[in-house]
Amino acid sequence: MITVDAWLPGPLAEAPTEPTTVIARGRRVLLRTLLPSDLPHLAEWADDPLLDQMVGSELLHAFKHVYDKDPAFYEACLNDPTQVVLVIMAVRPTEPRWKKPLGLVRLFNIHLAEGYAFLETMLADPKAVRRGLGVEAGKLICAYGLDVLGLRRIEAKVYEYNTLSINSLTRHGFKQEGVLRKAGFYAGQHFDVLVFGILREELEEQRKKEV
């Protein structure tokens, strides 16, 4: 993981006009801080029915329905101590469209005293799905949770029909710990929500395998 004080210049990605901070860099994606100029992207993603169906992001729901896409949402995110919201960027864009943000990854409902938080990963570009980019972004923010926040446990919730996310979590060390029966709701139907979790020592073991 790399922490720097400003956007790294050069041909790696299109630099934003406002100052930002790269929080973590992987081989294919980097995570940077949220900017006011990202709000139009959030507005587009909040209206995407596929993202709503597969992720059901409470962050995007609040942006659209509570804040009515108002710019004040940026300050609210910035000043919320219970979450860390980061933007996913391609390190070396393979096509012009990937110079834009690929999506968001966040730790939310952070409980520092108890040492746990929830993970949400959202890829907004369909062409970025099934390429391992979301997985890498999730690993980077989990490492941030361990190294910077001192978390000992990270949880994730997934709709029962989101097999891509379920398989990804399972392959990377998360264990299914329970089922919230009919806790999800989409298009007039209720669905089960699966609860996954991973402990600090399990995350550390995963990181050792990838060195």
C-alpha cells in the first residue's frame, strides 16, 4: 500500500483538477479520495438500475433520495467518521473511458472501539466487471482498514442472487456467517441477504499468499 500527499502525475491516469490524495495503489487500480467533481458520476450511478439491483448502495440511495443530489453530500461524506469513501481509478487506462472513475469502494459503519466495519465495492463500468478490478480495490481498502484503522474484522452483505460477488468473497477468504432472510427488497420482491466476514489473521494470511 502507498500513501502520498497528491495525485501522482504522468501517463498513469487522467489527473483531476482539484487536489486529491492517492490512498492505495495496486497493480491495476488505485484508490483516491472523493472530490466534488465526482458528484456527477455519483448522480449517474445513483440512476443506474443494474447497480441498484446488484449492490443496492445505501450511499447512493442517500445521495439521491436524502440529499436530492445536492453538493452538500460531499461535505457530509468528508465529515462522517463512520465511513471511508474512496474512488476506484485504473492505474493504466486501457481505453479512454477508463480515465474516468470506475466506481467506489468504502468501509462503513466503522466501529473503532470494537474493531470492525462493513465493506462495499461498486464497479459502475460494466466493462470493468469480471476483470478482477473490484477484487483488487476491495483488497486495498481492507488493507487500509487493517493498517490504518486497526480493524480486526470486516463484514460484507450480498444479495442472494449476486453470485459474482458471492464467489469473489468466498475465493478471497471471506466466510459466510449467516442469512438475513428476506431482508433485501428490489422490484417488488424480497430476497435473502447473505452475511460474510473475514478476520484480521485471515486477511493477513491472504496478503502473505500474494507477496
